[in-house]
Amino acid sequence: MFKFIDVDHPFYRPLWIRVLIVLFCAGWTGVEFYNGATTWGFIFLAVGAYAACALLIFYNPKDKTEDVVAPEEKPAGDDAA
């Protein structure tokens, strides 16, 4: 099934990116309504609502390795400690 926003993509893992996308859609909705373009305002309102639901409210990626960091390997000849 085609997803408008693929929440499993690694681009959407950081919270600040997801919040920024939703804020941008909300801001652009305000710009369109301010300029009198109500049709585009409602389109961006719908896109922003969908983005908020998909990226903030119901965000649950399949790969949950967001907070897991691989341990750094020590160099082979560094056993002085």
C-alpha cells in the first residue's frame, strides 16, 4: 500500500525533523489563509493534520533502533589502559 509519509524511513527518526515538518505545514496554512487563498489553506490544513497524526501522534516505526548507539571499537593495538 502506498504511504503518503513513510514513517519507517530513517529521515523521520529525529523528533525535531518531525516537529519542523508539522510546524512548516501549519505556518504555510496561515500564510495561505492570510493571503485569501482559502482553497490552498484548507489543502495545507489537511496536509498538516495528516503529518501531525502520522509523525507525532501515531508515530511508531518498525525499526526501533532510534536510541541505540553502536559501541565504538577500540583500535587493535591500544591496550595501554
